[in-house]
Amino acid sequence: NRRICFARRPPGQPTADVFTIAEGEVPLPGDGQILCRNLLVSVDPYLRLKMHDRESYTPPLEIGEQIPGGSIAQVVSSRHDDWQEGDLVAIPGGWQDYAIVLGKVATRVDRERAPLEAWLGPLGMTGYTAYAGLLSMGQPKAGETILVSAAAGAVGSLAGQIGKALGCRVVGIAGSDAKCKTVVETLGFDACVDYRSSTFEEDLRAVSPDGYDIYFDNVGGRISFCVQKQMKLFGRIIVCGLISQYSGQNDLDPKSLDEYMRWILVRRLAIRGFIVSDLARNHPEFHETMAGWLKNRQIRLETTLYQGFGQIVPAFLAMLQGQNTGKSIIRIAEA
Ligand code: NDP
């Protein structure tokens, strides 16, 4: 069993030497547990947050600790009544070939209903983050204008498409012309603005001169500072993630906080952060609704798919640098 573990805390953008591979025997499940073979592995930005030794919403990784993460897996042997050999499951399987988890934390994956990748994307934690974050925190109404950052990424691409499905006008922010093109032409957003352009702020205003009702923020930093001034009166800012800051970058002048607070008052803005697990029980209709949207193609399954165990670390590093569109997934075995 190969397991990717945490070797050292990176001072800035992580590199491959942050990780090390440990090899060992395939473990045996205990009472109530299942042994699973990971098929699809997820790489997620919160892992970068866990590399800092400081308080967050998720505990820091210890040096030597196995890297956690969601996976789609197949049950190899079961000591839990609900599961049998061969079943397909979504589990917190981590970056390894085989995982042991409690049977009660596994959820069933039905490949008749949607391809395996969808259970890490729209039908998994990523999809629920976009859905529950937008609905619970933003309470969008048809006709409102929603702005989404990291719009070509896993959560952002879904938040925008959900906004469209709910009858809103949706604008994206992404890191290149090519991504902006995909966001509009493939994902159906109404417009998309490149934050690397020197005219970013003007471009943002030009595509929505009346401003934005909701900002679904995945990035924080300079981008969000520019956006805030373009929010409408009583606008809602949903703080989903701050990826532009996770590697310790600080692209804002300290005085910007005064300016930021001033605009909260002037525009009477509501700003709410959330973590997907807080909203776990808010939307029992989620699976049914999302599966329906996938089926009638209102939501597209957008993934950047890598092949092989050796691609897990490169896929993670590439995602942090914006080399993905949609959900980054690594296939390490076949069902
Ligand atoms: P993505 O698939 O969106 O990948 C990350 C993207 O972030 C990259 O593709 C890149 O796109 C963008 N990015 C990277 N660095 C910067 C930067 N300096 N400035 C602007 N954009 C940058 O990842 P996810 O969809 O998995 O996650 C998106 C956000 O959602 C993250 O902040 C994550 O922490 C958060 N999240 C929050 C959850 C919650 O419960 N609150 C749950 C899950 C995710 P580009 O090319 O456009 O720069």
C-alpha cells in the first residue's frame, strides 16, 4: 500500500518535496470497518491551509501524517452490515492505494446515475459547497446578478451554473483569456473577466454597470477588494475560500482594511463565511436536484483528469497554480 505523507511545511507555494511516499502492507478492517481500494482521488485547496501550523477551521497536518482527502473507492472486504465486496463508495480515503474507514462514513456511489467522476464533483462535497453555499448564504433570486471568482474551477464553475439554473445573471472571474472563454462558451456564464488583465476593474464594471447582488468569493485578496466596491446596495458576499492567500501571499496594503470597512457601511453589505460541513443538513433535496440538472445538461460535468498514483502530487500543485478547469481528479485504479 502506497501512502503519500506530509514531509515539511512549505514557506510559500508548495513543491513536490513537501510530500514523501511511505509503503506498507494492505491493512485489515476491524469491526464496523471496510477496506477499500481507491479508484479516484481528489486534490483540494484546503490541504494547503492544513500545511500551516496555525489555527484554522481544520487542524494542521503533523509532519509524517498521511494526506487526507475525498475519494471514490471499491470495497475489498467489509466488516460492516451495509457494505459488501465490490460496492462503490465515496469515502475520506486519502492519498493512498487502500483505505480503511468506518462503514458508517461511506456513502453509496451509483454509476448508473452518473459517472464516477461526478461523485467527487457536482454530486460530492464540491457540488454541495457550491449549492449550499450559494442557496443558504446568498439566497439568490431570479434576475439577480451573481459574480463568482475562480469561476473555471471546481466549486466556482458549479456555483455559476447553479446560479444560471436558478434564473440569475452570472459573471465569472478567472485567470486567463482561455479560461474566460470556457466559462462563457462551455459553462454558459453570461460574461467572464480575466483578473490578470491590467484593466480588470474596468472590465468588471463594463460587463455589469449596475453592480453585483451576490459575490461568491473563492479567492480573497486583491480581487475581492476590487469587487467589493462594485457590489450593489444590500449586496451579499459569500466567503467560500481565500485561495489567493493560502500560500502566505499578501497582495493588499494594510490600509485597505479601512477602505474595505467603509464600503461595507456605505453599501450596507452582508459578508458571511461558511464551511460546507456547517450546512450538511440544510438541503436534503441536493442530490435529487443536482442529478436532475446533470441529466438535463443544465450543469456540465467539468473535470481535469489525471492518470496514475504518481500524478496525485503534480495534480495538486497544478491546481494551486490554476492549471485546471473544473474538478481535479486522479484515477489511480479501475473498478
Ligand atoms: P479550484 O478547482 O477552483 O482550483 C483552484 C483555482 O484557484 C485555480 O484553478 C486558480 O484558477 C485559482 N487560483 C489559484 N491561485 C489564485 C490566486 N492567487 N488568485 C486568484 N485565483 C487563484 O478549487 P476548488 O473549487 O476545490 O476550491 C475553490 C475555493 O473554494 C478554494 O478557495 C477552496 O478553499 C474553497 N472551498 C471552500 C469550501 C468551504 O467549505 N468553504 C469547500 C471547498 C472548497 P485561475 O486560473 O482562475 O487563477
